[in-house]
Amino acid sequence: MTDTEDLRAWLILLRTPGLTPRNLREGLVARGSASALLGWLTRHESALKPEGRDWLAQPDEAALAADLAWVKGADDQRLLLCTEEDFPPQLEAIPDPPAALFVKGDASLLLRPQVAIVGARKAQVPGLANARRFAAGLAEGGLVVTSGMADGIDGAAHEAALDAGQPTIAVIGTGPDRVYPRKHHALARRIAAHGAIVSEYSPGTAVLPRHFPERNRIIAGLSLGVVVIEAGLRSGSLITARVAGEQGRDVFALPGSIHNPLAEGCHSLIAEGARLVQRPDEVLAALAPAAMELGAQLRERLAAGEAKPATGRAKRGPFDWREDEEYRRLLDVMGYDPASLDALVGTTGLAAGPLSSMLLMLELEGEVASLPGNRYQRVM
């Protein structure tokens, strides 16, 4: 079975009506691979609803071709599978983890300690200012700011992190090739260039109301904690916050005026046990132990003997980059001057995904430092 054939099987399964992420994950465990699961489902039609059976009998080849073209269309685009070693481990701890994620940008950022900043789409001026202040402070404090690229608080948080020279992650409710709202096309380009855009949905997937609560569980699941800035009592941000609480994540809320309807959601969260915060350093202090624990787990995971390095070769015993020719060559190519990821892709000939994983491993080993603007520098 070739990699292309297995990728096609994944793309078919991800579009199969009625096949939930949980069903797909369970099927992978039972059958061993996407290709094997696809073959089994084709032979056991009763396992799917009629619309799922119809799809497998005659899949939309144009849609699958578009999916494959997107995945293969750029070095910074990939389908990140739950079976791959760099799939974010924090998502494995949530009740309904995604089976795969379409990622545009630097997929290795999903492994880093993150904080979600969410809030009202029709935020007021003070709320937008607070979103920018918290996003900049948390990003400069070492956390990756994650949000949903919606209008209002989300967009302000992404922009502030980028303006601070730090990466940001947008988890969206459409296909990875769609931008919603349309006014955020320029923001989406900045995020893809200096962060990552993440979607559970196949390319071309349009806006559907049910997608936004679904994507909120991923925002919460990726993050160590969620900061809510301005939210009404019926705000979707409360869904993210409550999902985060159910997942064991910390929830923070900014207080506001009792006369402001957009403060009512935050006040409700505080009454339910969310931490009242007024400054970014309060969030950083609260999340520091969890960030250190995640870093230690990641270091252990990447260095584990049963794991494969970014090159895909099997390793035995503890991983030591000094014994790997490609890691040594990467450091030689880098020299000691800052270099962008794109520049390193060109000089090393490696794809952006594997290269990002290698750089992260070297950063954890203290050999490389990440710099603003998606640049890296070898440590003296």
C-alpha cells in the first residue's frame, strides 16, 4: 500500500457522512490503517447509514482531487493524522478528539503550550483593547495564543500576538482554504505565514452553524487554559469555556461593568468558579506549572525510543540528534545567523512539516532558539 493510496483512503473517510471522529479512530484501532478500514467498511455496508454507503459506493472524485491538491499544494500545508507522532498529545485527553487536522503553516506550533483567548464578536472598544493587551502579554510570556479567527475578540487577539512578533494559531470552522469572516483574508495570510491555521473540515467546506461549537472543543483541547474577554450570556465563548472546564483546563474571565450586557457571560463564569483576572501575568503565573509539565512530556515523547524522528526512520534507544546525519547537517546549514523556516526549507531540501519537527526537537535540546517572525537561530 503506497502513501498516496493511504492518503486517499483518509480523505475518503474524512468525507464519509455519518462517520464521526470517534468512529474513525475506533475503526483505525480495529483495522490497523485507513486503507484497511476503508476496505472493511466497503465490505460491511451495514456499519454505515445510507448516505455513508452511497458515498463509499460513488465518492465525489472532484472533491477528493481538490483535497489531495490542497494537501500536496504547498510545503506548509498538510493533513496531520492522529496516528502521527507529532499529532498534539493534549487533544488525546479530550472526550471527542479529532481524527485528523488540516494545517496550513507551522504544524509544530500545535505541540507548544497554548492559551486560548475568546470573546464576543461584537466586542466593545474596551474589550478589544483588553484582548490585545492580554494576547501581547501572554505571547511575550511564552504561550502561543490560540483562537477562532472570528470577528471581534478573536481577531484582535490574533493580531496582537502577531504584532508582538509571536506566532498564533487559528482553529476555524470551515475548510482550511476558506476564510470566515471574509474581512479576515489579510489576517489569515499573516497567521499562515507566522503561525498556523487549523481545521477539522475538508477543503471547500462552507460555513455551517454546527461547526463552530465543534471547533470550540479543539480550541479548548489544544490550550492549557481559556481566557474569556467580553461575552454575553448566550455567547459561543461560554461553550468554549465550559468545554475547557470539562476537559480539566483552567478558565479565566475578565470582570466588567454590571451595566454591560457583554460582561454578563464573564460574571456568570466567575460565579461558576472561573478565575477572575485583570492582568496577563496572573494567567502566566497560573499556567506556568502546566506549561512546564507539557514541555517535559513533549521532550520525553519526542525522545522516546519507540518514536520515529521527523525523517520517519525507526530509532532504537534514546534519541540523540548527534547520531543523526540529517540533524547534524541541519545545524551546519543553519550556522549562527537567524534564518526563516522558508529559507531553511530551501537550503536543506526538507519539507516544512518534518523540518519544523526537527527544529522543535533541537529547541528542546537547547541547540536552537525560536525567534519572532517564524525564524530560528543556532545557540552559541
